[in-house]
Amino acid sequence: MSMPQKKKRGELIVLSGPSGVGKSTVIAELLSSRRDIHFSVSFTTRQPRTGEADGVNYNFVSREEFERMIAADELLEYAEYVGNYYGTSLKVIREQLDQGVDVLLDIEVQGAAKVRERCPEAVLIFLIPPSIEELSRRLHRRNTDEEEVIQRRLEKARQECRECVRYDYLVVNDAVVSAAGEIQSILQAEQSRTQKRLHLAESIIGQD
Amino acid sequence: MSMPQKKKRGELIVLSGPSGVGKSTVIAELLSSRRDIHFSVSFTTRQPRTGEADGVNYNFVSREEFERMIAADELLEYAEYVGNYYGTSLKVIREQLDQGVDVLLDIEVQGAAKVRERCPEAVLIFLIPPSIEELSRRLHRRNTDEEEVIQRRLEKARQECRECVRYDYLVVNDAVVSAAGEIQSILQAEQSRTQKRLHLAESIIGQD
């Protein structure tokens, strides 16, 4: 066994789910009760939607700037999705985790697979809709996309749900508060994992 | 992927921890808020302590009867501990799990290892004291054992804590309510494990 850890390392939490499942709402609910979690703001080349702010929802950058970050290996993961780049800054995440801060990433399935490769200890959570009909209703209600785009997103959603087997947990977003509560239980339980608490047992074995 | 499960199978939960850690109190607290959990009453050959009732704390049986059960392969696990047998009835557990009932076992480390072999999907939780001094205080306060027995239990406790690496989770019993709450979060999180929810994703992929 290793020596007792002086400082707890932060937990890297990955949340994925098909477009329209309600990830942003669940994240907002979660962060309102777990203010100690740092939400990692992704970089993207897509256009801001109405109400989205730079540095809050995303760091909006040009395609040129994004490709520079790829070349400089500044990204933990990145992926292209419906014609746009999305990515996560490695530097920011690493600093937070080292300081013991839990970091939440909102990324899609390709990105999550890359995080799993680089950080096997990350906790991967997949948010699924109660049904594909409900997902369709939510996408139409959002009223930001053309019908063709919605249909593409629904097909993409089905594909993404096939990838959920790579995740540690599946949470159904039936009601926002209970989905966020379920994620809280997951994070609490992950804190109790034996591998993360060996130092406690060691301190007992070592005492006289 | 397999077909959608028609009926949820019960969760087999194993709770271990050194003598005096406060397992019974934590279990009572847990069961008061999770009345759907069935607590499996073990069989033992040890003498009842003051206040213990047959069929409630343990099924108290003779050494002859216990050895008959071993020979008839009626036990999921059994072990000898400080000169007495302790064991779990396989038949009762199996019926409960098949009916979708969660079953909680209070067994020691040898027994837990046997459960892990036979039921790899069981959730193994180890309850540890905040320190060995606190455990010593609790054993003395209980006032049921001779000093020599207490010293033997403390040495045994150190040995058992070395075995905690075989468990999925470590919960510190610092305060009963928070320890029971932590176990509740673990059980909630286990419900969200992808392997146990694949049927939900399948129903989404399968829909048109």
C-alpha cells in the first residue's frame, strides 16, 4: 500500500447525453447544490445561440484558433460534431484536479471515450431521455432548429445511446431534480470507493 | 445486448466491519429509512448476548445443527470466528433476490470473500472506525467482554482492516446517521450502474 495521501485529488466527472436531453438544466440544478464543483467551460467553433455568453456556456473561438490548440496539444479531448469543433482545455482541468477540486465536463461520446483513455479514474455518467418520443418533443419545444436538423439530432441520439455501455452510470432525465439528485448520490458514492479511501484504513492498521 | 429485463433483480449488499465498529446501530438506522431492504438473519452457534433474541439478531443453533447445514450445502457462506460458527442461508437469500428484494448481509471478511466468489455482482461495503483508539473505547464502553477478549478483538480488527481492499466501498462510522446516509447513497448509485440499466437504453435505441 502507498503512504497516506496528504491531499485529496479532485474527481473528474464526465456528463454526456444526446442533444435535447436537458443536460444544461440538470447541470445547473446540480451546481446549485454542489457549489464546490468546477464546471469546465468547453471551447467550440460553433455560433453562440441566443442567450449564450462567451466564457459562460462555451469559450467561442474561430476554427483557426481551435486548430492551433489541437496542433499545440492543449486539449484533453476534442471532437467534431455536426460540422463544429468542441474541446476541453487540459491545462485548466489539471490545475483544478491537483488542487482537490471536482471538475465537471459536459462532453459528447467521442470526447468521453478519449477522457476514459487518458484518465481511467474519471467518473462517466450518461444522461438518457425517458423515451425517444420525449426527446423529440423537447427538441421541437426548444424551437431553435430546423426540422431537418432535429431529425439528424434524433438519429444521432440513437447512435449515442448505443455508446452508453462505455459509461459507468446511466441516469434517466425524467425529472430534473431527481436526475440531479441521482448524480449527487453517484458522486457521494464514488467518494466512498475503497481505492480512494485506502489511506483511512492504513492509518488504522498503522496505529498502536 | 440482452433482452429488456422484465423484473429488477434484488441487490445483494454485504456489510462487514470489525467487532465494536457499530455495525448493528448503522444497520438499524439504514433499515429505518429503507424499509424495503430485507435484513438477512445469520445462523450462529455462539451464545446470545443480553437482549439478543433468536430469529431477530441471529438464528441461534447448536454446533451439531450447524454442521448438518454445512454438510447439506445449505449455506451461502459460513466461517468460524473466535470459536463460533456464523453462516448465511442460501435458500432464503435466493428467494428474496429473485423477487426483486434487496438483501443486506452482516458478515465478516471470510464470509464476504466467499459471497464475492459466488455472487460477483454483490455490493461489498466495509465499515471502519475513525481510529483504533475510538474502536477500543467503544469495545470497553460495551462492557460485555473481558479485557483479554477486547485485546483479541482489537488485534483481529487490525487484521480485518487489511482485508478491506477486497471491498467495493469503505465507510467511516464517525457518526451513525452520516454513515447510514453514505450507505444509502452507495445503494442509490449502484442502481444507476450502466450494467443494471442497459434495458432502458435498449428501449430507446429500439423505438422508432
